[in-house]
Amino acid sequence: MTTTRTGGCLCGQVRYAIGADPVVSRICWCRDCQHLSSNGTVNVIFPSEAIEITGTPAAYTSGADSGNQVTRRFCANCGSHLFADSTGRPGLTVVRVGTLDDPSSVKPSANIWTASAPGWACLDEGLARSEKQPAPLKPAVS
Ligand SMILES: [Zn+2]
Ligand SMILES: [Zn+2]
């Protein structure tokens, strides 16, 4: 059974509800993510259509290390990063796990872009590892 997950930004102007199961959850150490979060980002991917957003996040698009164009959405008021959409991953949206009301409700299965992780990064030996961008995900078909 699918549980609905909810979450939002720090100030509460942007909220969301997700009525689908996660496709995958991973920790990303690309340099872009380090700029956003000062660390690796913990991400969970859902079918985009399952995410219902209240409020209007601002957006910033740039070319990622993977070669894809990535649009990141964040609260214009408090700056919290919430979502990312990539041209390499149509139909799927990344949600930043720390913005979920219950971040423990998902469990990352892999560290990705470990080649650019800082020397002090603590990488769980029990998780899968990808030095750079892992193979593309197939969009979930509903
Ligand atoms: Zn906010
Ligand atoms: Zn990243």
C-alpha cells in the first residue's frame, strides 16, 4: 500500500504531498549538490505526476556534470531546496529527503558521484557506490 508522504520548505510557504512509492533513494556527491547543501544531498525520486505542490517555488536551471540540464526548485523566501528535474530523467522528480516531514520514511541505497566527494565524507560501506552518474532510471509507468 502506498503511503502519502508530505513535506515542505523551512518557512512553510512551499508544501507538497506525494502519493506514490519512491523509485530510488540515493546520496549524491556531485559538486553541484555540494554547493547547494555544503555536503552530499540525500535524494529520493518519485514519478513527477505524483507530487502535488502548494505554493510557488523559484527555479534555477544549469548544466550538470552528467551533461544533463537540471532544473532545481527552491523556496524563494527561505531558500530551502526541494526538487530537481533532469533532462536525463523525464517524468521523474528528485525530492530532497531533508524536506520530508518524516525523512526516516525513505532509506538511501547508494552513494553516487563519489569521485567528487570530499576526503572527509563518511560513505556507508553497506551501500552501493557509483563514482559518477549511474545508469539512467526508467520512468515509472503507471
Ligand atoms: Zn520557505
Ligand atoms: Zn548531485
